[in-house]
Amino acid sequence: MSSGRDRVAEIEAAIDAVVNGAGAVTAGSAARRVKFETTVAAPDGGWMPFTGALGSTAVDGATLRVGLGDAPTVEDARRAAAGASAFLPDEPVLVETPVFVGAVVDGLSSVRSGTPLRVQKESLADAERGRIASDVARLAGLLVSAPANLLTPAAAAGWARRIAASAGLECSVLGPSEVVSQGFGALAAIGGGSSNGPHLVSLSFGGTGPEIGLVGKGITFDSGGLSLKSPAAMQSMRLDVAGAATVLAVMAGLRRAGCSVPVRAVLPFAENLPGPGAARPGDVVTAWNGTEIQIMDTDFEGRVVLADALALAASFQPRLLVDLATLTYQAEIALGPSIAAVFGRSSSAVSAFLDAGARAGEPLWQLPYDERYLDQVRTSSGVRNHPLHDSGRAITAALFLGEFVPRDIPWVHCDMTGPAWSGDTSGDNATGFGARTLLELLTPVRQTG
């Protein structure tokens, strides 16, 4: 585990890498090569012939051969490259691959970010996109993996300011008192139990006109509040900032990625703790758009802070609004630990998001946004944050969020509880999931292959 000072330095270096492209891929040749191959019809001779099977490796003189299998996907190519990167020397390496140049470079860079990579000139644009994706996902992972005593709401806002100054973004930050005074009652309620009060960050990229809005759940630590989690359930709860951290990392990379559309991000940061000012089960608070929220369970906090953020983001009338959140365990129960759930009222918006995920090699699956369950969310005077039912909670969470997005705004909700983290809760195992999909959505240039 790194010290706090080392972590800060690592995050700062990762921001610089995202913004400035430190260690970017170049065109040229190199004495050492890594050659990716699909399954070969006739394996080479020898005791263990190289077949080209997915993830297989063999050393042939100065060339590392890596198998991609029969019909590799973007995700296959990235994973195979990540696995092979441990065998790369520190000297410049020429990358040769028949498919998915960007994904291969992404995978190689994700593990050995310092290894100089060379590609053929005609592959340089795709390779650079892969390097950007790797850099952005790495920054997201570092932010999510940071301990909650380091990444407090105020610290997260500070990193947002730092990124904005480096990446040419406009940034505004509301502190705890301004969150209250400007009517963000939902965010104020969830963050009220902590001495590290809530912050609301807004970031803007590009000019005026129809924009894309991004929102991310930014619970820097989730104890459950007065609806306290078990000690075991709390161990991983620094990951609850993953939605906002991922959006923040993506915003840092938009200029370098060549994004040509205006993008606005709204990021609510809060700690959910059982302190003196904590919300109580049964409390009724008023969100920024005037909707009353009855808080029946303080451990269903993510949808509450997202209510304020979505309402604000929707007020700018974006042509597309996307939120990322580690919102419900039922999404993971339904789809397993590697696939994120996607919801939305607009079929075209959902399709665009799913297509971006497919190009990025991040597994997504659409679940139904079925309004037959709306009565579990609505009350006589507003909405409640708990459906009072044990089943269908990924759906009812999405329905709750939909109450804060007008129907004329195309909106997509991504519940990435499972794939946001992989491995031991003690390690730095945040994955940066969602970053690659957002980059593909915002800078839609197809990779070759």
C-alpha cells in the first residue's frame, strides 16, 4: 500500500499523463517486437507449439508472439495484451497486430505504462486512442482506490479544480454551506452526518450549443448512515465514488482525445456517515427541482445524491444525459461481477451507449426500465428512496432516478456495481470501468480491425 504522499504524487502524475500524453505511442521501428496473431492453421513444431490461442505466448528470437484466438473481440485483445505485457522489456517495442490496434496498445499500457511503444505510421491514430483510454481508465482507478480519508468530498473537489486547470475545463464548486443555501437538499441530507461536508462539482468542456451531460455518483465512503452496514460490507465502500471518479477522469482526457462536442459533468461528492447531522429513516427532504424525497433507508443514499445532480444536469437541456453509479447489488446479482446494467427510456440513447461499450470492449447489458413498478417509488407527495420490496431493486432504483429527468431528455443510467472493482477489498483493485465507454461515446472514431 502506498503512503498518502505517494498516492497524491501518483494521482498527479496520472493527471499529467491523461492531459499531456506522457509516454504516448510513436510511429517507427524497434529491435524488439510484440506480434499478436490469430489462431494459426498449422501450429509450429516443438514440444509446445504456438497455436495462437487466446492469451498464449511464445518467444521467437527478439519477437514476443501473443495469441488472439479465432475470433477475438475488443475485450479479448485488450486482456491478451495486458497479460503479455509482463514479458515486455523496458526498451522500445514495436507492436504488430492484425486487429484492434487501440485495444492492444490499451492493454499493453495498462500494466506497463512506462514501456515505449512503436507502431506503423498508418496505425498511429488508433494506437494513440488506445493509449488515451488506458491513461484515463488508470486515473479513474487511482481515484477510486484512494482511501476515503484521502479522497474526501473536499479533496475530490480539489482534484476536479486541478484537472480543470490542466485540461482546459470550466469548473465551479459548491461547498457544504452553498449546497444547502442553493437548494440541493438531497445531497445536503446524505452528506450531513460527516464532518467532511458535501461538495457539488460542475465541469464544462467545449463551446455552447446542445451538449452531452454526464453525472456520476460520488459517495467517497458509504457506511450506510444510520441504516448502518455490517463491518464486512463496509470494507469495499471507497468504491462508491467510482461513478463520479470515472466521469472526472474522462473529462480530463476530452481535449487530448479530440472531443468535438460540448460536455458538462455534474458530480455530487459526499460521505454517508451516522454523525450528529445525519438523515434519519423517515426524513423528508426537498431536492433541487422541488421534488420531495422520503428517505426510508439511509443506505439507499446514492439515488438521493444523484437526484440533485440529475435535476441540475437536466436543467441545461442536454441532447443526451448519462449517469454512472455503483448503485445496487441487485445489478451484480442479475448480471454477475463483470457486466454493467444499462437502463433508459430512449431506445436510441440506450443503443448509442451499448454500441459505445461494444467498441470499447466493456460488457454492458440492458435491463428493463419498466414503469409497472413506479408505485414502489412514488408517494402521495413525491418519491421515496426505498421501494419497500426485496426484488427488482435495480429497476426501481432506475425508476427513482427517472423522476428527476424530464421525459423529453434522452437519458441513460449505467449501474456498474459489479465491474467497478475486481479482487481483494484491501488492494487497489478499482478497474476504471466505464471510462472507455464514455470516451467512445464522446469521441466516436472506430478502431480498425
